[in-house]
Amino acid sequence: MGRLSVSLCGIELDNPVIAASGTFGYGAEFAELYDINCLGAFSLKGTTLEPRFGNPGPRIAETPAGMLNAVGLQNPGVRAVIAQELPRLSRFCHKKVIANVSGFSIEEYARVSQLLDSQDQVGWLEINISCPNVHGGGMSFGTDPQAAAAVTRAVRAVTKKPLILKLSPNVTDIVSIARACEDAGADAVSLINTLMGMRIDLRTRRPVLANTTGGLSGPAVFPVALRMVWQVSRAVQIPVVGLGGVQSAENVLEMLMAGATAVQVGAANLTDPFICPKIIAALPEVMDRYGIRSLSELTGGTF
């Protein structure tokens, strides 16, 4: 393994920097700007069973040190991803990618995962359990340990690929949910997803977003994400992927010191499309500055 290499669920990454789902599309637009094979990996746009147009606009709003989004899982559906996006991706990306799976029922999660299980370029399935459970009153699967475990078990039954459960921070006890996913067969967890927030337009006296509320991301959430990564990594035996407000090599090292095995970069891709290669290029110099010979020294956290 190289100085920057890490292993995520048995798959080696050249470096720990992963472009997060929802901010990197299916890679094609970024591949026009730079060779995306420099990334450790990237996570595909959240995929559901059927195509989704998403929420009405406006669905993006800036906030100090962050942004709100209520895109609503716009995507072409899993069959189009398999038939069109993955073949196109294989022309410019030779690495394994993460498929982000979303659903509104346990059955939908399982079916999407089953269809993606046969795709060779998909190395991991990242199961986004922040979606509302349509059969459970609309409450997110990720806010209840039993519901989170039920999704994990259903997906585990239909795929041999490593499962990463993406956890919601909009809970009082994220540790219990992480443990429930681990006990149900998760190979890793990623956290955090966005924090719920809203803004109001003083001129119209109405919410800025058509959906009223949206997910807060960006540097404002980094301390919250770091705290939750630290809490969860101390409580589970499976790898933790840290995300939430990461925008520098220093942030990556903080996440690894808190217990993360790899790190995802999300909203920063929207403000600087070159942020991931910049972070990767900066890592060796920043590691030298703090006396870190290899990222493997930090695996499992430093305190």
C-alpha cells in the first residue's frame, strides 16, 4: 500500500478521498475537467427503482458557510443507470465506484440493490436510509434502529457487495442506529448526511425553498460531522466513512484522526469542481507538516 492508500471493506483505494453522492452526478461532467481516476472513488447520484423528476424549484439556497438543498432524489431510475450511465462511465473511469441506493420502502431498497449487484464496476452499495418510509408515516428509515436494521437485512440478503449504510444526523442517538446496522450485516457506515434546515425570504415572507425545508451541507456542518464520526467509530467494529463539510486536506486528516477510514467530499464540489484533486495533491505536504508518514497510522482514530 502507498502512503495515501486505505482499504475500505477489503477494496484498496489509492487515497481516502471520495466524491460524495449528489454532488458528482455520474462522473461525466467532472471527467471533462480532470482525470477522475485520481480519486479514491466516487459515489453515484442517489438511485431509486423508478425515474424521479425531483422536487419543484427553487430547490437550492445559499446560507452562511453552507447551502440548503431539496433536490428530491432526481434520477433516471436504476434500469437507466445500468443501461446508460454505467456503460458510459466505464469509458473514462477504470476504478470501482460506489452506487448510492435510495428507496421509499424496504422492498424498493432490496430491488434496486439486487439489480446493481451484477454490475462489475460497482464496488460498494451505499444505502441512503435518510429517505421517508412511505409505509411508516413518512419517518426516515435512518431515525429508528429497528427500521435501519430491517433495510440492512433486506439488502444484505440480495447482494454480496460490501454494504455502506449512510446515516442521518437528524437523530438523538446516531450510535444506536450505527450499531443496529452493524448487527444486521452492514460492512461499513457513512456519516453524516445533511442536517435539516430552512430559510425565509423576508420580502415574500415565504420559505426560500419550494419544499419549505432542505438539507444543510457545507463547512458549517463539519464540527457536527466530526463529532458523530468520533462517536460512531468508537462504538462499532466496521469502517466509518466520514463526510460533512470536508473541504481541505486538513479536514481529511481530522476525519481520519476521529476514526474514519475514508472521507467523502460533497458540497465543496459545487463551489470548486477541482476541490478533490486539490485535496489529494495537498495531502502529502500536510502530512509532512504534522509528522504523518502514512495514512495507515491513523486507521481507527488516534484517541
